Amino acid sequence: MNLTEAPFDVVSIGLDIGGTKTLGLALAQSGEILVQETRPTPQSSDKIVECVVTLFRALTDQLGNYRVSALGIGVAGLVDKDGQLHRAPNLADADGLKLQRSIEPLIDVPVYVDNDANCAARAELIRGAARNVEQALLVTLGTGIGGAVISDGTVVRGAEGMAGEPGHMLVDPNGPICACGMRGCWESYASGTGLVNLATQAVSAGRLNAIVEEVEGEVEKITSEHVTSAARKGDEEAIRVIDAYSWWVAVGLANCAALIDPEIIILGGGLIKEWELLGPRVRTAFDQLLIGASQRATVRIEPAAAGELAGALGAALLAATEAIG
Ligand SMILES: [Zn+2]
């Protein structure tokens, strides 16, 4: 499409600030994604603000006759309803950043900010696995764990805007130290980092020798991909680690399901590319762990549909909805 010849229309811009990259896109009212761009995420507050403004301008400059109504930002961390980032374990030196107040004066449209997983849940509500669903839970399994609760068809933000952080539920008081500084968070077992923790424990017990050989004895170089790849090839010891990992994923999901009684649990994040390996194991363990699993309707467990654009798309949807009021 030649955007300079486009009919006058309103678009919203959505940005997803992740630990390593920031993805931005322009969403038309028709639902069409007009343009998208990605930049590396800088690590200081000032540079993050600069990156957001630069990316916003780069996107709007390509939009010709379209009118930009608002900017939505999804960010990995605890965000309050005033758009301030309170705690972001995966963004060094960004705690306390007042995203909305810092950016709004620099651009000429309103800015709305929410947690990245809450934004991804909005995308799933409109376009993905949560369409026509009233009660749902979204959990992203990546470097860390993100989450969002959908109730009565909308994303629950809580008293301060910080609802939906299941990664930091305590599941083992004697467990490993988490990125947040606490001990035994669910994230320490059920994220990509958690999978590596479980693999490292297996190595300490004298197992996973094929993987240890692959990294030439440098155990700290073991990644989640080493384990999933070996398991897919039938390595029995790697499969045992995947079994343990899937059980830990199911522990947190069953805890959340006991609390909120969802119709569906949507799993997103980088580990979902291993759905064939993880999906059936998580399903089996979840049904063993959830109270009354055989006496209640089956809670569907499905992969997220919106893919890596989910956060930015949901941020654009947040902006479009809020701008309308
Ligand atoms: Zn934690």
C-alpha cells in the first residue's frame, strides 16, 4: 500500500519494550498493521525514553495521511496506573521511570502504559486464543515469567495496576534465588532460566553428559535450547529434565487456576516453540495438580496465537481503546 495516498484514517501506535528489543507498530482502525520496526532496548532510563520517542517518530513519519491518535506502551515490569515503572528485573537502571510523564510532553498525542503481558492478553482477546472468552489466564514463559488475568472479558489491573505477576509466587521457600532477589519464586523453576536451573542440578547429579560434552564442560553455557534439543532427539536424561520442568510449569498454572477458575490458560513466550514437547506433559501434570480436575470442566491449555507481535499489538489496542475514552 502507498501510505501517502491512503484515505484519512486514525491509527494508534503500539510499542513493546522488552529486555533486549523494542518492537513498534502502527495499527489502523480497520485492524491492519501498517508499519512495524524493531530497535535494541537501551538499559538506562534516559536512553529508553529517547528510544521510544525516536521509534514513535520513525513510525509516524511513514504514515502519510493517517492521523495518530495515541501511543500505547507495553513494558516488562511492574507498572502502575499512572504509567510509572516500579520494578523491572530485566531492564537495568529503569526502576522508577515515569514513562507516561516523560514521553507525553515530547510527542503530541496521549500516552498509555501497561505491563507487557497485560498488553499481550489484550491482543489475544481481540485476535487470538481468548476471543469470546470471559475468564482466562495468560502466562508467558521466556527469560522470566509474565502473566495476565482476564476476567469478564477484560484485563484485570488490580488496585495499583500491578495484578498478574504469577512468576513471583513463592513455590519453594528453600529454592534458588530469583532475578527479583527473593528465594523460590515460580519463575526460578518454570521460566527459561528455571529450565537451565533444573538442567544444572541434573549435571551436578552426574547426568546430562551429552550436553556437558557439547558445551565442552562449561556448564554455565548450557541453555534451555540445549535441553529441549536433546530431549527432542530422545536423550532420556534430557527428557527427565523436561518432565520435571513441565511439572513445575503445571504447579504454578494449577495454583492460578485454583484461584481464578479460568476457561482457558494461554501460554506464550519463547518456550512455546517447544509446544509439542511441553504441551502434553503440562496438560497431564496440571490435571493431577488442580483441585477437582475430574469433577470440573476441562480448563483448555493452548499456545498464544498472536506471536511475537502480541505485546506491541496489545499496546496499540490499549491506546486505541483509551483514546476513545
Ligand atoms: Zn521472583
